Amino acid sequence: MAWEAVAVAATDDTSRGAGRAFDLITLAALALPGVMPGAAHAEEAPERGSVAIKYLYYKDSQSVNTSYPYYDGSEPSKLDRITVSSPALQLVVPLGRRWSVEAGAVVDQVSGASPKYYTDVSGASQMSDRRAAGDVKIVRYFERGAIGVGAAYSTENDYRSSSLSLDGRWSTADNNTTLSIGLGGASDSINPVKGGQHDVSNERKRSAELMLGLTQVLSADDLVQVTLTGSRGRGYYSDPYKLFDARPRERNAAIGVLRWNHHFAGWGASLRSSYRYYRDSFGIKAHTFDAAWVQPLSDAVKLTPSVRYYSQSAASFYYDPVTDINVYPAPLGNPTYSSADQRLSAFGCITAGMKLEWQLGDWATDLKVERYEQRSAWRMGGSGSTALDPFQAIFVQMGVSRAF
């Protein structure tokens, strides 16, 4: 389960519904166990089951540097924005040698303030929400592959999403090459609570996704994986809680991911690296570079520092602040589509983290802390959108699991 994505999705309307469901139900198709070098063997269910309890805490804030129209100087120097608390449970149960069941559940408690436009704190509105989500997957193992069928559902006071997935993988006889495919579909319903900026009721959104992957063992120390994903969505994509937010009723996206894992025998450590390219019909193009160094400190303890850089261009209908007091905060003219949502702007961000894992017999525990910072000036290849204040966030993830 994509634990780190829970808090981000809870605070990001551009990822709601289908995006969150696919995070939960297609990761298994990318995990691709059984592809490391070794003797050829048949795919089998895990020998033992496991249960894991996770807790994720997320908190973000923004600096208040820009003077927007109507500021009188009494604004704070920093705005504490969204806080998310997310307990989660995951269960894996083998059913003989050829079947297994995986299930997960999470509850997000979201509270705080979110600007209705740009990063203007005078337009921040209070919010409180609770989301409950669950997913289940059944996997059938064959001689050289496996097929999984999954379903996911999430609900909150203004949004419901349900989705189905099908994924499969096939490995060559030497177990060095694995092909994978994943299919998914989601259906969402949107009913904003009182206080929304738009008159919206019983809106719908439907989406479908296709993923193709290839994993290749290059040597005893090197593993490469390539995945290509395409998605197609139709329905309501606007944010009903933001002023002047009108987005196209379709969103198509293409994603390419390249992963390379290398083991350093002399250090006993492994480097996990990846590059991700994203583009969609909103006009957003994004690049993500990710690296993590997995260093065993003993037979039972591992330490993993990590760093991630992300950069995106703005959506074609995003508009920078118009400082003319006769216009602000509206866009110039009367465009068909427009949005002042900071998440659709052009920016770059850096995430640095550290994870500690400890294994003791059948028990395992982990603690991960990450700090995220976003700035317009950090956009790759040039400056980003103007008049947007820096944005920061902290992730703290704790977990404990037991094999049985």
C-alpha cells in the first residue's frame, strides 16, 4: 500500500478518487517479487501471512512573504495549513500454495486551512474532513506468473470513489525477465458540502488506466524496471471550494518510469533510484528524480536516507495573480477554463527523508521522517509561477508488523 501517498492525496484534490485508488490497487503489479537471480522456481503464495499497522502524520505550512491586494500588514509571517492523521492496517493471508488474499484499510482525519486562491492567507478557509478507505485483492499463482483481482472503495463527506483492478505478471524460465500488465477503472461521485464556491451536486467522474511493465535482471547486482502507464478520465475535475476554478471535463495522462537498483557488495548496501516523466491534457509536464540508499547496520537493523526532486510546468489554464485591485482575484477576461490552484502552478520541490527499520524474529518495526519544501524558483529549466509563497510539509510514518 502506498502509505506515503495517503496524506498527499487527502490534501490534493487533483489526485482524488481514481488517483488514490490506483495508488492502492496497482502497486502490487509493480512490486514484481521473484525476479532476482537464482534457481528457476514456480510462483507460489507467500509461505507465511503478515499483519501490519501503520500510522502516518502529515502537517504542512506556508511562508507569508507576498503582499496580495487587501493586505493591511496584520497577516501572520507563517500560515499553518493542513494536518492529517492516518492510521492504517494491512493484511496478507496465503491460502495454500496457489492463492493469497491481501487487504488494507485506512482512515484519514484532515483539518486546517486552505487558501481559496493562490497562497493568499486572507482567502484561507477552515476545513475538517474524515476519509475511510479499504481495498482487497485476490492473487492466483501459476508456474511462471500470477494474476490478481482487486477492488477499492473510499468515502468522505463530499466524495466517494470505487474502483476495480486486474493485474498479471509472467517470468521467463531463468527468472531474469518479468513482464507485467495492470488494468483499472474507477467511478467517483462528488457532492460538495455547504460552503463550496460553486453550485455543484451529484457530479460524476470516471477513469480508466492501463500499465505495462518490464523488469530485467542485468547482473547479480543490478535490476532495471520500465513501466508505461496511460489513463483516460471524464467528468468533474474542478475544485468546488476554490474561486474561479473551472477545469476541462476530461483529463488524459501518460507516465513513464525507469527504475534502477544496484547492490554494492563491498558496502553491503543497495542504491534504489528512479526517474518518472508525467504529462497530461491539462498541459502539465513533470519530472521526478528519486534516490534511496539502503544501508544495513546489522543483521536486524537498516537505515535508509532518501532524496527526491520534483518539477512541473503549469496547467494551460492556470493564471498567475493579477495585482490590479479592480480585477483581483479573478482572471483577466472571461476564459472558458481557469484555476488559481497552487497545485496546478509551475514549481519545483525537494523531499529529504530518513527511514529506520528493525527486524526481530517475526516482528518488524519502522520509523520514517520526511521533509518537503516547494518553491516556484526551484522549477527545472527556469523560474516557476510568480507571487507564490514557499510551501513546507513534514511526514512522519511509524509501523509495526508481524509474520504468522
